[in-house]
Amino acid sequence: MSQSPPDRPGTAALVDALAVRRNAAIGFALGTVLAAVLVYGQVTSAGHLYSPAWYVALGFVLAVGVGLLVTLILTAGSAYRLARS
């Protein structure tokens, strides 16, 4: 007796109204570019202390962290504008 979960049109409408998908695309693109620039700068510098693999791993963490932070800020701005209108 398997029941399908109820549809959530309210959640989908909220995600669409706040433009979460667009905000996430912008945030993670910005995070990826920032991490790529910083990792490239560290790996190509003359006196790097660690293996380039460490810098790539740290770059991944930086990209995800910046992506999430920018997504949060943009979505909060969208929510604020939506609440004001």
C-alpha cells in the first residue's frame, strides 16, 4: 500500500518567486571563478608550501562556501523585495 506524497505547490511557488535557481547559478558561478583564480595564483606561484592537490581541495571548499553564501544573500534580497511589494 504505497501512497504518493502530496504535491507541494506552495513550496514550488515560493522557490520560483524567490528565484532560488537563478540565485544559486549566480552564486556558484561566482564561487567557482573566485576559487579558480585563487587556486591558479597559489599553484603557479614560486613558493607554494603544499601539493597542488591540497590547493584544489581547498578551492573546492571555497567555491562551495562562497556559492552558498552568495545564494543565501541573493535569496534573502529576493525575499525582502517580495515582502515589500
